[in-house]
Amino acid sequence: MAFKLGSMKHAKGFILNKLFEDRRIGETHLPVQLLGQGYPPQYRHLITAAFEGLKRENPSLIHVQNKRTFRGTSAHVSLVPSRLKKIRGLMNGYREAAHLSRYGQDMKTLLH
């Protein structure tokens, strides 16, 4: 089931897909301010709301921690490795809307 562009589920799927495709799982992380890159500018405000929603989910699908950088400290995000099977639905909904191949149950196989 494809999610409509501009919906909260679409934004959540975008975030999860971005982290998964960049292999930001476990200890590898991405600065929170880079999550919106690649999303249409008129809907970028949804990325912040979707990120907050993903943070509040119980059990959480993402791990947020403060990391030291050359410019101070900023929040970084990564996927929780034990929850990869649970993100597949949101990720595949986004991927269908973006006309990308969906992931199979093993999270390695691409379904056409």
C-alpha cells in the first residue's frame, strides 16, 4: 500500500528508508538536521514531526543520542538493529509511493 506524499506515514517511511539505505544501523549514525535532505521542500516540516513521532513510539524504531562534533554537540540518529523487521511496512509503503522496489521479509531481497 503506497503512502500519499505529504502524509505523516510517507515522511516516517522516508526517514526509515534513508537510514536503512545509508546503512545507519546500530553504531553508525546520521545528524538529525540531515534527515530532511532529499524530501520535497514544501513538505519538509513533516520530517520534524515524523522524527518526533518515531522517537516517541514504544518500542522505539530509532536510537537518538548526542554526539560531539567539531562545532559542539548535536543529536544523531540510527536504526535499532533488533527492530529492522518492524520497519519494513513503513519503508515499503514509502518505496511504493516513490516507485522503488519493495524489500522482502529478509530485508535483502528486492521485490518488483
